[in-house]
Amino acid sequence: MARVLPIVLGVALIVFALIDCIRTPRHAVPPGPPKEVWVLLIIAVPVIGAIAWLIVSRSKGIASGGARRTGPVAPDDDPEFLADLDWQARKAYHERMKAEREAQGDDAEG
């Protein structure tokens, strides 16, 4: 059993790294070799290639805060949120101006 465990762990590591590399979108591959080269590296140099992929692919996530973020981090980074906020402010301004004009119109009639 002790002889088989390192082999099973090595195969599991290689399979995990290979699947992770294949599923990683092209734009998320760390700078350096392209995705195809990483796949070949993982297959050609089994354990070392898998460990190298896992270290390099995870180091990018650590540098950006520990996770792969695809969207805005805060509301003020979200263009849709800012556009909606601007629209609400403009709507409130126009409603206020309309109410003032109506109030002035009522004063002029009276």
C-alpha cells in the first residue's frame, strides 16, 4: 500500500492540473507560455509540470486578492451601477424642477 500511494497521488495531481489547465480560459492563463504549452508540459514532465502549473496559475490569483474576479469589486467600479445612479439623480432633478414650475404656476394664478 505504501508503494502505491505516491503513484496514486501523483496521477491524481496530474489529472487535476491537466483538467484545471484545460478549463482555464485563454485570457486567464498566466503570462508566459500559452495554454497548449502548459498542457504539453503537464503531460511530458508529469509531476513537475503539474506542480509548476498549479503554482503559476495560483500565484496570479494571490496577487489579485486571492480569487479570480471577473466583475467589479465595489459598486463604484461597476459602470451599470454608476449609470443607474446618474439616471436616478437626473430623474430626481427633473421631478424637482417640474414641481417648482407647477408651484410657480399656482402662485401666478392665485
